[in-house]
Amino acid sequence: MRTATTIEASGGEHWSEQADFVVEAEKLGLDICWVAEAWGSDAPSALGYYAALTDRMLLGSGVIQVGTRTPVAVAQTAITLSNLSGGRFLLGLGASGPQVMEGLHGVPFARPLSRVRETVEIVRRVLDGGKLAYSGREFTIPLPGGEAIPMRLSMRAEHDIPVYLAALSPAMLRLTGELADGWLGTSFVPEGAAGAYFAHLDEGLALGGRGRGDLDVCQGAEVAFAPDEEALGAMVAGRKKELAFSLGGMGSASTNFYNRAYSRQGWAEAAAEVRERWQAGDRDGAAGLVTDEMVLGTTLIGTAPMVRERLRVWREAGVNTVRLYPAGQTLDDRLATLSRAIELVREADGPE
């Protein structure tokens, strides 16, 4: 399995801390660094900066939120970052959710599936280098009724630019299998992944005339190491409120893709109860409903042997790239956790 991580440029105490983390992560042998947007810093600005600081590691937008930029602007950004980095850029796209798209950006979240599909199609046409003429449900280029004629960009993509889609819902997973080069997933429980995720990805792959080997499955989770069972218990307890936020606070009052993903993996009743408590303002009560099994099932938290074995389970479930979110209070702590995790990924890939 390849190793990756995801950061937000503004996520550290200082902006320079994240840059230092990226540089040191490359030295540790990390294969990919994804940069998130969410509702903080934008991804492309930071990716250009990190490209100048690194030499080998792949860099990806994880993710650019479709709808916040025109598809051609996305393509321009992708080509610029790819050319600047010598072909090290991966284009990660996602639909986001109604709270961020409508509440922050003021653009409709409606019809995310067709918006993502058409964005990918337009981006790839721009990457091909020809004049762009496109007529879809969401986008028509050139805009009809005026004097404009089809245009092409004045620059060319010098390298292949793989497209990854962030997907949780069955429909978006099918689209990912049909169109994308990779899947950026989360809320992953390997024991429940066949029905919750891979069945839908495989349907899409079949529609696209492709197989599982044509799709990079990139899954992520927090990684943290406990020296013993007692410390592990405290560590798991400390993560329950974070998981309760994902189940109850992410998205809008009616749309929470994380909650639905957990529901499809065997925790429908618990996920619904956590969401109800959280939405009612009972944060502690919501966290109290999260079980140890839910935390351990969707993270890489444990003793080193536990994490190594868990990584083998991930690999056997179909994960090609493991995205590590290293725990730690300081930069040195995070890097130490990441270093040990990278070693364990390599061991998990070795002989049984």
C-alpha cells in the first residue's frame, strides 16, 4: 500500500508548522500529501507552496469543492499545479454538502451528482487541449445567446493528471467507479466495506468497462499508538466526541453523509441516536452513545501490533493507499507517529 496524509494549510498553530510537516513527511518516505479546503484555507495556494518545498512526494487537492469554481477554472488550476510540480499533482474533487456550499459559498447544492460528472468531463476535455464546446444539464460552454465561440487554453498539460473523487453515497460511489482514477474515502469499516462501498464502486467500474485495478482506493483514518490497554481505553474515550460530531454535527439538519455511511456499515440505530442527541444540543449525551467498537472500527488506534494487523485487514479489504492522520500534540509528536505508521504499513505489506 502507498502511504498518504491529509492536512489543512491553516490547521497548525502557525502556517510554517504545516510546511515543516510536509517537508519532513517527504523525508520519512510518505508517498502523497493531500491538502483539504473544507471551510478553512484554500487548497491550490498551499499546494503551489508545498510543491516548491518538495521534490518527490505527490501532492493532491483533497478536495476542491465542486461548485466553488467553474470547471475550466478547476482545469486551469490542475494544469498549473501539475506543470509547476513536474507532474506530481493529483486532482481531488468533491461535492461537499449543503451547509458549506449554500451556507458559506451561497451556491446551490442541488444535483451534486450531475455537477460532479459534468465537471470531470469538462476538466478532461480541457486537459485534452482542444477547443471546448460542452452542453450539459449544469454547464453549457460557450454560454448560448451571445457572441462567444469555443476556445482552448493557451497552455497545455505536460503530464497526466489523475482525477480522484471524494464519495460516500451509493450514487457518488458509482460515479467514482465509472469515471475516476481514484476514490478518496472516509468512515471506512473494512468488515462492512463490501456492501457499503465496494458493491457500488464495482457497479460503476462495470459501467465504465473497467476493473478494480483501474481505481486507486485511498482510505483514511486517524493513527495513534497506545503503550498498553489502559492507555488505549483512555485514548478511545477521548475520540468519542469527535466521532459524535461527525455523526451529528456534520452537514445540514437533513443531510449528513457520514451518518449514512456508518448506518450502512452496521450502526444505523446508534448513528441515528447520536445524531438526535447532537441536534438537540446534548453533545455529551451524543458522545456517550458512541461505543468503543465504533471508534476502533473506523480508526487506526491501538498498540503497534494492533495497528499493524488492522492495516493488513485494510489491505485485504481492497485499500491501495492508506491515508494517515497522525495524532500528536506537537509537530515532533505527529511526525513520530507518522514515521512509525509508515513502517507498519510496509510491514503489513510484507510476508504474513
